[in-house]
Amino acid sequence: MEGVRTIAVPTVRNETLVPHIETLVTDSIDRQLMLDGVYKITDNLNDSDAVLECEITHISRLPGRSVLGDVQATQEFNMILAVHYRVIRKATGQVVDDRSTNGTTTFFVSGDVNQDEIQAIPIAAQSAAMHIASEISEGW
């Protein structure tokens, strides 16, 4: 991304039915890009060379491991948080990068599956943020 030194990251759009995860995912992406250090992150769109637009397209959980002796009860789930993102050069409006990536994690069922899933979302968000930061900064 020649000529891009600063990136603005507006709040992620949430296309799922899971409420209030936009800020969590946005903060994860901001933090990961700052840790990566390749680009300066700014909140002001006017001070940026590019804009990183993201949307959470879906969150799914799939059974990973059944309870021993009861194949219909699940002991462990695999979670996938799918994010579509675009990097847009602000000066020209040109889309520099347009991709989708997944953040993944696993979680065990401790009684309340919904509560366990809510606690796993930040880990999946961090995983997605790591993928986004490395794909943007490394170019792959």
C-alpha cells in the first residue's frame, strides 16, 4: 500500500444478530494494528491516508466434541467470527484491498451455552484482528 502511512478505523458494522459487538471488534482491530506498528492509527478521517472499513458478516458455532456416551450433547464448540474488510485510499477513493477473514476459537460448555459463547467472542475477535493486521501490513 504505497503512500499509506496512517489508517482510520471507523466503527465496524455488525450484520449479525449478536448485539453490541461492534466496539469490541473495532477495539481489537485498533489494538492489533497499533501492536503491529506498520501504520499509524487515527480516529480522524481527515488525518488519514486510508480508511479501513469492516463489517462482521456472521458468527457461527459448530459442535467440536460430543459428550462421551451421549453423541447428541456437545462438550466443546468451535466459533467462527467472519469479517469482511476493505482498505480505501482516501485521496482517490480507490479500493486497495478487499478481503474476508475469519477469527476462530473453541470453547467448552460449562452449563449455559449462550454465556459461554459470549465469553468466547472477544477471543474470536482478537483472532480476526490478528489476521486483518497481518494481511494489511504483510500484503498476504
